[in-house]
Amino acid sequence: MAFDFTINSESFEKKVWLSSPTMHGEELEYVTEAYKTNWMSTVGENINQIEASISEKIGCKYSVALSAGTAALHLAMKLAGQDLYGQPKVGHGSLEGHKVFCSDMTFDATVNPVVYEGGEPVFIDTEPDTWNMDPVALEKAFGIYPEVRLVVMAHLYGTPGKIDELKAVCDKHGAMIIEDAAESLGASYKGRQTGVFGKYNCISFNGNKIITGSAGGMLLTDSEEAANKVRKWSTQAREAAPWYQHEELGYNYRMSNVIAGVVRGQIPYLEEHIAQKKAIYERYKEGLKDLPVKMNPYDEANSEPNFWLSCLIIDEDAMCRQVRSENEPLFIPEKGKSCPTEILDAIASINAEGRPIWKPMHMQPIYRLNGFITRSGNGRAMTNAYIDGRSVDVGMDIFNRGLCLPSDNKMTPEQQDRVIEIIHRCFL
């Protein structure tokens, strides 16, 4: 029987969320401005201002405000497909019949837009140093699929991947990069912001991100032609004619001036939010240092994450037995040991929200027939294999042993101390 974590303790009066919006007041002013001036649609000063502000902050020439980060990723795939393979027939995606290398440990919004455009994702395993795409596995993948010309890489939980190494592999094989920086706005690698390392790059303002519009995202590029295409496609690809003329497939993807007002009010607080998130990460690191766990890692010499989510991974020899079906987890409590399921249950018992690590894409039912490449080769043929004590499937190992901790920047130090205390009790 699992320990009753509510004994001799009180739940938080208000729920401590994983990561919820933090509002400051200016957001309402800009939304009200949109209302008073009647600019409620997909044009207006709020949109103009945030596109200019994000371009300046990140260091790209053009930003296009869209309805979601997923919309930005979709149009990035369409641009890349046309660049690489030419204009498709109407009704066919620009990646039709082509494989695309994708980060494996990520949210499925990174990957689904490949399929929207008719492409076939092939998943590249994760490396343990940053929990991002493994450059060694990527090189191995090009040896297996030398025809691939597009790589989609994400920066997990706000931590930049091994960008120089990944770019070197892509350059060697003549492949284009799309950078999914949805989780890493404000993070930097060697002094440059994420969102500038691919030909097309995407960020998100979803409700749980480091800054938010409640929804929304952006496509980032240094190509004026590409930016203009995205603006056109995102407003149903209307041609410059006195009537509604359409010569290309379009989408209703442009951000509204109302949502842009929320984003406009958030942008000045990006660095403040990052500092608060980093303080949460450091408090967890200090508070859990005597347990057989580690925090989600990053390359301290070359990168500065935005610390969007604080995560931990349990040492292999400190894991109690845990089994996960497609929908439910089970575990057997064991003295001195724990597992993500036990810790998440314990956190929930005090009205705080944690979550499992993203389940790798190659293990999702929808993508189980797609290719999956580890640094040792074809990952599908090496399930549960270990080489020199190292799991061949690094992403699944992190998923099995890791979890996301409450990382809301409105969480008080006292509330975080209670979460830390509960985690300690899981290992008694």
C-alpha cells in the first residue's frame, strides 16, 4: 500500500500548476485598445508591434504572427517542401512521399505538420546531455536514409540542443533545418537566441508557455519572400484582385489583433519570467541534491535555457518497479526507492500538478510503424537493448525514469518546499 502523503499535512489552498499564465496588467490595456479602435480581426497595431518586437528580441529579420505554434510549424513544412521539391499539385502536400527526420522526444505538434504536408516522419533518438536530438543518431540516420533533405528539431522544455553538432551533420548532407523553439523562447545557445538556427523557425504563445497570448505562435525567418508567402497563405491565400481570387491553397491561420494584445503585454516580462523559472529550477536542484535523482540537464558552457519546466530523472538503481500500459500506470512501492508514478501521485495528493515526460513519438500508437533511429542503428530492432550499460533507446529510458515538476512561476518558495518534502518522503 502506498504511503498516505496527506497525513499530518494540509493541501495547498490553491492548486499549484505545472505552468500557468502570469498576467501583469498591460495585456488588458492592449486588448482594450483593440476593442476601442475596433481592430478585432487579423490586422492591427498589436500585431505590427509584436512582430517587430519579437524579431528584434530574437535576432531574425521577419516574424509572422499566427494562430498557433502548430500553424507556424505547418507553414514552415509547406515552405520547406516547396523549397526542396517544388510546387505540388493542388490537393497534394509539399512533402508528399518524402521522409523527414524529426525529434523523437517532443510534443506531437512538432511532428504532425510533417504529415499534414504528406511527409513521413522518421524519429531520431535523444541524447542524455540535453534530452534533445542526438547528433550521432542523426548521422546514423543519413547513412540509412541518404535521400532525406529536411530535419525538424525541437528544444525540449526550454533547453537548447547540441545545435552546432546537429547543424554540422545537416550541412554535411545538404539538409535544411526547421527549428521548433515553441518551448524555448528566450533560451540561448552560444549567445544567440533559439529560433534563428533553422531556415524556418517557430515559437508558441500557448497558455502554458513562458509568455502567452492564451494562444498564438510565430514563424521566424530571414527570408522576406517566405514571410510574405506565410502572410498570404495564413489569410486564405487571397490574390491581389478586386474580387476573391485564389490560385493557391490557403488557411485561416493569422493571429487576431486581440490575441496579439495579450502577447504585446507579455513581451516586456520575458526575462523576468525566465529568472523566476531559473530560481525554481535551482531550488529544486538544491532541495533534492541528497536524493538519487538528477535535474533535467543542459550544456552549461554553451547554452542558457529558459527553464520553462523543471524536471527530474531517477537513478536507475533507485527505481521501484513500474509498468505503464497505453492508458494506466502501476507501481510496487519499495523501501528507499521510488518511480515517476509514485511521485506524481504524491504531488497530486497535495493539490500540485506534475506530469510525465513527453512519451517519445516512436512509441505513440499513431507512429509505431515509422522509422526510429538510435546512435546504434535501427531502434525498432533493438527494443530494451543496452550497450556498455547505456540504454539504446535513450528517449524511452528518460520517459520511464523522468517526470516534470510543478514549475509555475507564481508558486511560492514555501509551496515548492512542500513539493520537495513530498518527493523526499517517496524515497523513505
